[in-house]
Amino acid sequence: MTKSRFKHVLKYAALFFTLASLAAAIIIFPERYVLTCFTGFAMWAECVLPSLFPFMVITLILVKTGLAEKASLPLRRVTGFFRLPPSSAACFLLSILSGYPAGSRVLNEFYDNGSLTKSDCQKLSYLCSTSGPLFIIGSVGFKMFSDKIIGLKILAAHLLSVIITSLVLALISKSGKNNAYVRKAPDKNVLYNCFYGAVTAVAVAGGFIAFFCVTAQIFSDFNILRPLELLLNLFTDEKLSSAVCTGLIEPTTGCRAVAALSNGKIAVAFAGFLITFGGVSIILQQLSYLLNCGVKPFKFIAVKFVQAAICFSFLLLIA
């Protein structure tokens, strides 16, 4: 067996073992994990659905009609300075308004209609990977921390970390050849397709949240992330470490657990880290769109970690 073949077999064996173990845990303890799945969907309905669905519809209408790209053309000199295509301004604004994973969905739409190259998408994948203000201020700040000001501070640190990191990387990257404004034939049923796409995207997001809520609970119950928790214990207490590790799998659940501990500034900083990094659940949601655009997953994850670390540092100063 060749080395590459061995790695291929090993990768799929590890995936099979992981999925089989998760399925076995659910079968053995259905009373615990079925309830956890329901809790995940309830949290999606309460915290994510209201903040994501309306803006997802608006975003898709703006993209599919071409209005978003046309509106960003006046900023082409600014975007050109950072070696980004003109449509990057629209992509970034729509990402901020809607939150995860709308920015990645927008990139995929622009790539499919020929307005962005793979090189463009790689650079924009970092800039258009943001959470939305309704989620951060409303769900995290007001509902979880019971303080809108905390939500505003997290939002400011989150956006600053994403913008600074992305623009620096864009400036030092090799300049690529940007496409001119190119559009496929107009969609004959824009309204229906936009609503259908928004409903599908939001429903899929709910599935990701519910599944990874269950995964996070299983990992916690069987101490799978215990080594990472012990490492975090060097900087904070055990309960907060456990909550953060949960958030690395499913960040909405992790943020709620972190906020419930009321650990002051360090809890706010960790919430900002989890929101900016995204955790396994949100990263996989984004990659489901970004891989089609030629984005390199490991590079994307590494940049997201750097952005999260910068956000964490900002919040230690301002929270």
C-alpha cells in the first residue's frame, strides 16, 4: 500500500470510527441526546433564525438581481488599493448584515456568476466571514449576558479583528487578475429562488447547530476534550474551560454556557473568541460554500484562529 493510499484509508477509518461512536452514544443514551438535539433546534429558533432569515432573503435578492455588485462599483478605487475586486465591498457589507454563513454564500453566488475568481474568493473568504449585529448584540449581548453594551463591545472587537487581518493579508498577497463585471442570464424567478435559497440555508444552519450540540454534549460527557480543558485551566477555572471547549464545537451553545458563568471580562473575551473563530459547526457551514470557490480549508481555519485571538485580545482591553 502506498503512503498516499494509507493516509486515505486512515482518514476514512477515523471518520467512520467517530461517526459510529456518536451513533452508538445516541442509541445507548437516547433520553439524554434526543433532548440535547431538541435544545439545539430550540436555540436555533430563538437566537439564529430571527437574526439570519430576513437578512438572508435581502442578501440573495441583492445578489441575484445584480444590485449588490453595481452598488459597490463606486468603491472600486478603495477596494483596488487593497488588491480586492470591486464586488468585495458588497460582499463584506452583506456578510456583516446577515452573519454566518451568508458571507460565504454570497461569495459562492458571485463565483458562480463569473464575477469573482478563485484567487478573489480566497482573499475575500477571510473578510466575509463575520457574525451579524442582531446575533451579537441581541442574542449574545442582551439575551445571554443581559447587557447590550457587552454585545456592542464584542461586535466592535469582532469586526476590527476580521477587517485588520483580512486587509493586511490582502495587501501582502500576490495581486491576481480580477474579472470584469460579468453576469449570467437574468434569473426568471428571482423572488421564489431567493426565498427558497434563504429557507434552505437557514434550515441547514439549524441542522448544523442541532447536530453539533449533540456532538459537543457527547464529547463533554466522555471527556474527549479533557486535554484541551486542562490546558485552558492554566488560565481560567474549570467550568469556563469546559464551556469554551463546548463552544469550539458549537459556538452558540458555548457562548450561552460562558455567559451563564458570569466570569466578567474573561468570559466576554472568550465569547468574542468563539464568535470570531466560529467553531466546528460554523466553519463547516462556511466551507460547504467556500470549497466550491477553491478556498483552501486549512488556510481559512488558520486565519480564523488568528482573527479570534486578536478579538480576544481587544476584548481583554475594552470589556
